[in-house]
Amino acid sequence: MFSAPMPRLQNYYTMMQVAEVLWVLTCHGGLRRLYDWARRATEQGLARAVWEGLRACRLPPDLPLGQSASTRLEAAAPKQPARSR
């Protein structure tokens, strides 16, 4: 088992679920309906084709990354007033 804190494991599990849904939508919902070769290909073959396509179309190396998602969320969160005792 992993030795990470529980929120990290929950986030990882959620990301894997999202990835699975995206794969099913892409594979069964799009590729096999649009392309005849995809109907005859195995799921592993489709995964390899998608991987090769993504590898061939890399993002530019000088793409600005901007702020991380957590930084954007922290900036967007409303500030709580300090409680006086």
C-alpha cells in the first residue's frame, strides 16, 4: 500500500477515475465511431496509436506554465476576517 496521506490517495484515485472515463469516451465514444481502423484495433492498439499521436504533437518547450492550480484557488478564495478574542 502507499505511504502517502489519505487526501493525496483520494486525489490520486479521483484522477485515475477521471482518466478512465476520458479513455472510455475517447476509445469507445469517438475513435471507434469515426474510424474504421479503430473498430478493428484492440484497445492496446488504440492506446499505442493515441500515445504516438500525442508524442508527435508535443507542446512547445517555451509554453508559459503560469500559476499552479492550488495558487489560483488560494487567490480566488475569499479571505476570512480574523476573529478577535
